[in-house]
Amino acid sequence: MKMHLCFAAAALLAAAPTTSHAQGWKDRLKEKVKERVETRTDQAMDKGVDKAEEVITCQVRDRACADKARAAGKKVRIEGENDAAASGRSTPGEGAWLNYDFVPGEKVLFYEDYTKDEVGNFPQRLELVSGNMEIAEWRGSRYLRSTGAGEIAIPLPDVLPPRFTLEMDVYHGARRNTWGEVTVRFTERPSAQNPVVQVNWTKGGILAMGHESMTDVGQEKFADQFVPIRVMADGKYVKVYMGDKRVANVPNADLGRANKIWVRVPASDESPAYVGAIRVAAGGKKIYDAIASTGRVATHGILFDVSSDVIRPESTPTLKEIVTMLQEHGDLSLTIEGHTDGVGSASANLALSEQRAVAVRDYLVSKGIDAARLDAKGLGSTKPIASNSTAEGRQQNRRVELVKR
């Protein structure tokens, strides 16, 4: 191709007039040919490098894809669901995330991302209550697909504690779903005393017999995309979130407690629903209380894009709490430790954990905290606090720790 371009350029140059204007035209043509050859050469080199390094492309929130690639020693390239580098997304503490206050629980009680079972099967760690549900590959990731009045039960190691959080993403179609809402209940049978959480892609909140606390999020907000559903309970005080919006804030909603959580996902063959990874966790102490008590605290509320040091906007409440703590306690200095799970190479995990710790430090400095009060350190997978052989353990190990200096 390079020879053909050069011959073509030579022929054009030979036929060109010999005026000063023509000389300028010839110079521009030479430069254009050179640029085109270099561009095509770079493209070929990029393809060769990708092939040599065996780069795996994963979606920005597809941890299962990234974990599998890291375990095989491959490099990971992240592409976003809405933008390739998440550059257009809000940063923590800005825009709609300014008043977001959901903080995920610290102790993981249950985690399922559908990577341990075969596609087409029902995940063994969940219980099928009714309907037709199976693991499916869709849009490059794994999900639990419902094609009927599907209902699952999430088994827990014990009865839910007073403080807990539930996280799951649900896709409900490109058009208004006529099959009803996703319903989450925390007792085996519905009752007047124990309300349920209900969500579709236009509204969500808490529903009880004779009373409801629901918020409309807009007809098109979640059309043809996943609805991030979050529930945060502290005794009878319950908050429900859809994406960046809090749709329920009820101080006297007694959801009840059991050793299971029931989730109903209505759908049809023509309009299936998809459920993403499910995380249930127990709540923890306030960050300053934990540091004052033990000198360190592990946080799971600082979230990053998969295999990246880009902090996700959902991290807003945890980062805000840390900033406030450092402002109120001027004598407090911290070492920020990044930790990963045991998936992938030790060197890659170490580098990633270092980058993430630095990203947190830089964020705090951007909020006015003196850099001299903050150190950043990456420890990779060298300091696990749980077993890396279980999904819950790996979730527990992916964390940022704050250590008093």
C-alpha cells in the first residue's frame, strides 16, 4: 500500500505545473501522502500490539469480564456503556450526585455475578421460587434473564441485621413495561406490617397496604438501560434509590427481617428482563469512629471503573464523609491504602491498587485537604481480609483502607 501511494504521488507530481503555486501544491501533496502512510502504519501497529498483548475489551461495569481477563494474565481495555472512557460522566460530588447519600454496607453477606455457572442454567446459589429464569450472555456480559413472572430468593447466612444494604441493576426493556414492577420483599409473605420495595423504569419507592412512598423519575430516564436499584436500611429507616435519585426516604418503614430476600422480576418472552450482579451487605461504623477506635478503617464505598483508577460518582457520600472528617480533625493524618482481590497477576494488582490510592489522595487534595497530611500506598492482593475463593470474599478484599499516621 505504501508503494502504491508513493507511485501515485510521483505521477501527480510529474504532471503538475512548475509555477510557485504548483510547488506549494506539490509540497502539500507530499505531506498528505506521508500522513496517510503513517496513519495506516500506526493502525497496523496498533492491531499488532493488541494481538501480541492479547488485550481483552470489557464494558465499564463488567467486573466478571475483567476478572476473567486478569486471571488469564491479559491486559484489559475498558469501554463504557455510554462512553468509552467515562470522560463525560459526572465526577464524585458534582451534578446530580451532589446529594447522593447511599453508602454500601461493609460486610458482604451475599454476592452473585453469575460467573460460576454455565450459560443457560439457573445459578445454584440462588433459589428459584417461580417462573422461567436462566443465566444469559447479553451485550458482552452475564445476567440472570427472566422471561415470565420470575421470582428468586436470595439466601443469607443469617437473619438480616438492623443495618443492611441491597444493590442490583435491572433492565426492563426499551418501552414501558406492562408486566408490572420489580418487587423486593424482606419477609416470606406480604403483610400490612411489612412494606415492599417496588421499582420500574419510570418510578420507584416503598409500597405498603393503604400507603405508598413512590417517586416518578421521568418517562424516559431508564428506557433501554439498566436501572441501578439500591436499598439502605437502618432499623425502620429505609431509603431507596434509582440511579442517582433517591426515590424513598421513610423513617418508619419496617421492612421486616429474614434469612432470605425475595425478588420478583416480571417479564415475557417478547420482552425479557435482565438482572445484574446482586450484593447484600451489613452496615458498618462511621469512618471517624472506626479510626478513633482501632486506628484504621476499611471502606467499600469508594468505587472505581473496572480495572481502572477512575473514581465512580457513586463514591460521593463516602468521599464527602472523609473530607468532612479531615476538615473537623485538623490533627489527623492518613495513609490511604489500595487493596485488590487475588484475581490476576500480583504485579498488575499492585500497580492498580497504587493508582487507586493516589486517585483518592488527589481527590481529597482537590477538596482543600493539605497533601502533607495524606500518603498513598498500594498493597495489591497481599493483605486479604477474607478468602479469595468465594465471591463474597473477593468483594470484601476490594477496598480502600484509611490508616491513622
